[in-house]
Amino acid sequence: MEKLKVVMACDTFAPDINGAARFAERLASGLVRHGHEVHIIAASTDSSHGSRIEMHDGSQMMVHRMRSHRVPQHKTLRWTQPLGLSSEIRKILRKVKPDALHIQSHLLMGRFAIQAAKGSGLRMIATNHVMPENLIKYSLLPKFTHKAAMRITWADAGRILRKMDALTTPTRRAAELLESAAGVTGVLAISCGIDASRFANDTPTNNKNPRFLFLGRLDDEKRIHILLQAVAKLTEHPNVIVELVGDGGERENLSRLATDLGIADRVIFTGHISDQDLPAAYERCTAFVMPSIAELQSIATMEAMASGRPVIAADAMALPHLVHDGDNGYLFPPDDSDALADRLKLILNADQQELNRLSENSLHLIQSHDIERTIRIFENLYVGIRDESSTTDDNSPDYMEPIGKLNEAISLRLESWRQSAVEIGRRAEDMSQDALEKLNEVREEVSEQLSDFKDEIKEQISEAAKRIKRKRK
């Protein structure tokens, strides 16, 4: 494909730590690796603003930082100053002359970017990461107005997003929600994608010294208090550790709750960690827990799967798309700490053979979320190519079929892929930048190893599903 110029308008971008920011950063980095020119329009991270080259996810890109101010009622969110924003973005678009404008949020930056691009004929794509339910708590509106406010917010989203040439969201469930709530049509389900090889490790999952991990924003909709309540119920397992990686508005409340529940000495608040430290956080846990009720996908859950860890998640929104109950982890009814405690016990009481099965199935499922596939789809959308292939492999019918246990041939291929990825990671630690770039080329080849036997995997899943159905009859 010829070199493209792409401008992304983001309400949240690195160094922010959330799903939308991580998706935009990794997509932008992938486009740069493919030889394209990427410009990011995002809020300033402090009092400074202006255009500058920044390094994100290993790639250099031009980032245009707009004036912004911290949102008083939120620990990390910043509010972009709207006065003169359209004019500033218009100047950038005229100078860059992009092939496409990719809106990462319609709330503020995207709204003004659309206004700035009006009449230019510029191709516009939007990816929706927003659920009003995640934001309403920070609006300062009285609680009795929340339902009406959400209806108005969804209607406003529809009014903005209907102007797009293409509209995407990470999962089919999220697409159905957007179409229903915002009154839009033709939403494409495209996984945020992940480079699974970055999180590969050769440490087997074990429950000898159990550690349950949550990684993400410590905010209300994540329902981390349900995890703490569940762990407090595990009286027969007094050695269970909970590690909470991240920060947010609920950190102090969670700390007080841990004390009140009598588990403060077993809850570790790690805070924010670097991208380099992410793989180790997943590697040291027994299982990953995502109690959130408002996930349109969950990049952290995908990273845990790529680390070969079982996942326990709320049966809410798009999480069942990643966590296949009984295959790579377990689902529990949202906000039910008793049910979550029961699922945690399944992990704690599992033998090594069962833990290995859950781990292997996580590795298998994450292969359908290859970020290279995601990047190629967006490259096509930027030039106006949209067809039946404009979706990721996790939307194929076979993806949701029961797995049970993978056959030996596929297990061996997965293990070979994992060992190759681990070896590349070790070699990368001491390499120069030039050598690292060459190694990244090898990494991409490793990430494509499994594509040679996708048909074999699909056949295996189909056969497993038939066996399970026969047993149930």
C-alpha cells in the first residue's frame, strides 16, 4: 500500500492509561511501522502545548498538543479548551493534508475536528470507545437526572457519528449497543488488536502462591470493590494476594475497604507501571480478574490472555466475547461477590492440568485479535475500501464455539509460537535501536506463524463443539 497521511483526533492519548488511549497509541505506532505518516491531535498533559515529535509504543510521530485543564472531579482526565479549537485543528489539517481523519472520540476533540474538516472532502472514520455510563458519575448532575442525561448523550453521539464515512467499535456487542442506543447503522466490529508476542512468557500458571490481578483505572464502573469483597470471603485461603495495578478516583475508598474487610495486608496497590513492566505483572499472577460492568472490549484482559493466564470476568457488556466460560476462565453475574468468590475458588482448587488447559485456551483465543489484522483493516478504510473482510477474526462464527481441550498438534504449535516469542523478548532486552528494529521484523514473522493452521484450529473447535453437544444430549 502507498504511504498514507493519517490524523487521529483523541480526547485521551498517552501518557493517559485507558483502553481508548492505548488503542490509539498502538494503532498509530503500527501505522508508522507500516511506513505511514501519523499525526495525533490530543490534549496537553500539563500547561505546555504545541506540536512536537513524541515516541509512543516504539514509534516516532507528530503530536499536536492542545491547551487543556484538569477535570476537578476526576483524578486523571483533562478537559481540552474549546475556545479556538476548531481553528487550531483546521490549521493542522491544511498543513498536513491528510488522506483520512480518524476520530477516537466524538465528545470534544472529535466534534471540533469534524467541524474543522467540514467542506474539505476529507475521508472521516470514527471509532467509538465511549459509554455515557462511564462518564455520568463525573458530570456533577443530580442522580435522578442520569437516565435522561444518558439518553440525550447517546442521541448526541448518533448525530455526530452519522457524519462518518465509516464507523467502528471493538466488538460486535459494542456495535449492537451503539446502533441501538445512538440510532446509527453499519457499525464495523474491529478488535483493538494486540501483539500477543510481547506478553508471551514461559512461566506456567500456578496456584501455590495465589495472586489475583486487576489492571486498569481504579474507578467506580470497574467494580473493584466486588473483587475485594470476594477475596474477603475466601477464609479457607488466607494466603491469597490481590494486586491492583493502576490509579483512579476510587483508590482511597478501596484502601479503606480493604482495611474494613481485614485484608489490607494482602492487597497491593502498585499504581501506574510502564509498558516495559506490564508483561511481568501478568506473568506473576495466577489469574486476571475484570469485574467491570462497562467494557466495550478490554485491552488489559487481552494482555492477560496473551500472557497465558486464565481470566475471571463479569458477565457484562463485551467481556463474554473474550472470556469463554469454562474454556479460558469463568464468568460471574455482575456485582455478585459471592459468585465471584466461587469462581476464584475454581482457580484456587484446580490441579495443574486444568490450569494448563485454561492457560492454553487463553493463548489460543487471543490469536484472533492480532493487531496486524486490525491495522490492515484500518489502512483499507482510510482509502475507502470496505467489504465483507472489514472485520477481525474474532467475529467469525467459530470463535465463539466451545473449545474444551485443544488437540495435541495445535497445542504443540502454540507452544512453539510461545517459545519463539519468549526468545525474541529476551534477545530484545540488550539490543541497540537498529538491531531492535531488525528484531521487530522477526517478531512480526512470529506473530504470523499461527495463520498457517487457522483452518486446522477451526476444524478442531468445530469437532470439540460437536462432542460437547453430543454429551449434553
